[in-house]
Amino acid sequence: MMTKICVIGLGYVGKPLAALFAKKYRVIGFDNDEEKVRKIKSENPDFLCTYNKEEISDCDFFIIAVPTPVDENYRPNLQPLISASHTVGNHLKKGNIVIYESTVYPGVTEDICVPVLEEESKMKFNKDFFVGYSPERINPSDEVHTIEKIKKITSGSTKEAAEKIDNLYNSVLKNGTFKAKDIKTAEAAKIIENCQRDVNIAFINELAKIFNAAGIDTHDVLEAAATKWNFIKFSPGLVGGHCISVDPYYLIQKAEIYGVMPMLMLSARQLNDSMGNYVANQVIRLMNLKGIKIKDSKILILGFSFKENCPDVRNSKTADIFNVFKEYTDFIEVYDPVADKEKAEKDFAIKVLETLPEGKTFDAIILTVAHDCFKNFDIKKRRKPLSVVYDVKGFLDKSIIDARL
């Protein structure tokens, strides 16, 4: 009988994962968001899609790909993961393997999720059922590093389980897998991927602040430095999204539990979280230098999603720029044809425009996201004779801007 896989959580990770496995196996996708399930069903996926928990019985593998956010105090919120473990635990049968893909700190799978599975299933871990961890590596809107081309880390709670999990992923991936020593190693490997990027970007953002104060163009400096063979090139910018701006807090909390104060990661998070305010205040400084009145000024922000050519607005730091200017003026337009406008309004109470009204000109224009659709945007047509253009991404022609990050 063909292997049956249940994918729990049909977001940006679970949905394409279910579609990939469906090319070779029987797959059922589960999400407790009824509206999301209805929407996916309307797209006629190659897998069964449901929000009914009773329909996920009789599976061989359960793959859990739910969000792992932080709360308002930046503490890890494991509730979605625990809830998914309760759901799966109710449907486990002997020999099943549960694989976690959500980003967590080392120890979560075995110390927090496994006891839930045991409690709900009334079965014994590593005797009746087994677990594994294979962290997601999906990069939204990346058409090069697609899910089937990603090299996946795999791990299992026993040697035999690890082998089965590794074989399962290898059967659908073009670039294969890397079998980690154990589950904690796999968990740690995933979380440092994003912590490393966060620290590196924070370093460049700090350099940008120094060079801006010194009147030196940061991008010119990076271009020159990159001519050295071992220079690692990062660019300054806003760090939002669902990974880099969230995941470090999971390792930070675990480090604190062990009595280690992760000063570098904490400083990186603090610095990167401050960049929206920094950009806004840089623009205000430039406006003041030009004698442009800030109060009731007309501001245009180009871009709201957290990265280029991607609709995802989670943890968008453009919102911080908006909120600084909101203290001075109500005439702020946010234009982003790519961004998820409903979520922007729901999560940030910010209206994002699909189209920009004709004829409007602005006292300041701030580009925050390097969408392809902005390549042909006519900045000159939209700026007033006396105005400021600020380029966060180093995306625009230098001849039409006043400054860039």
C-alpha cells in the first residue's frame, strides 16, 4: 500500500511541501483555518486538503509545519507547535513517524513536543512511535531555490527512524539531504542560519550609520571592499519577515536558560529593530536641511512587504517608518502593488495602495523595498521641486536620490 503523509499547517512551508510529496505519495494537508483550506481547495491542489481532524487518521508520516512566532515581549510562543502535537497525538498509530519542520531552539522536539504526543496517544516514544526534525528552508518568492531544489537537513530519534526520514525526503528532492547527528543538532543548525544573517546585517547597518555620519556612501564602501576575495558582502536595510527578525529570540531565550548572555545576538536584534526609526529620522533631517516643513508634509513610501517581489508583510519594518511620520502628518501614501494589502491593514492598520493616484507629488519619497515593479517608477514625476528622495535599498539611480542607507 502506498505511503500516506499528513502535512499539518498549510502556510508558506506546508502547502508547497504537501504539493511536492503529492507527486509521489498519498498526501493529506490539514490546517485549522477553514478559510485557508477553502482557498487552497479552489486552486485544485494535487493533495486532499481539510480542516476536519477526523480525516487525518491512517497516515504513516505526520509532518508538522506550523508557525513559531514570538509574543509582544519577544518570548517564543510554542502554542501553535504544542496544539499541532495534540492534534497529531490523537491520531498516532504504532510505527508512525512525526517530523517537525518548524524553527525552534534545540530541545523543543524531544523535551516539549514528544511528551504531548505520548500523552495524547497513550503510546511510548521510540517504542511505539518515532520523531524526527527536518527544518524548513523555503525562501518565499525565490524562483531559484525552490522547495524541490533545497538540500534538506534530516534527523531522527533512532538510527532506523533517521534512515526512514532521510529516505523519504531524498525521494522527492533533487539536491538530496544532509543527515544530522541527532535532532538537537538539526534544530541548532537551522536556528543559527538566521541568527548568522541577523548578526551580519546588523554589522553592516551599524557601518551604514557610521559612514552616513561621516558623509561616506556605504554602498560605495561595500563595492570597494568586495574586491577582496574573502570579503562577505551584505547590504544595509530593514530586517523584517517571519525568520530573521524572529528566530534569534528562540536561541536567545535558550541561552539565557543555560546562564549564557548572548550579547552579540541581542545587540544585533536591537540594532536591526531600530533601523525603521533611523531611516525616518534621516529623511526628516534631510527635509530640515532643505527647509521643507515636516508638519502636514506629503510623504510617499514605496514598498511595504518585508522583501522584494514577495507579498509577505509579516514584521514589516516599513511600518516603523510610517509611524514616525504619522506623528507629523496624516498625508502619507504607502504604495506597493506586490504586498498583501489585507494583512497590512489587519496587522498594522496601514492602508497599502495597489495603484497610486495620478498627479500627486510629494515632499519626500522613501523606497524601502526593491520590487522589480519599481524599476520603471518615475521618481522625477512624483517629487516636488523641493523634496527629498531616500533609497533604503541602494536600488535607485544615484542621480535621482538625495541619500541612501
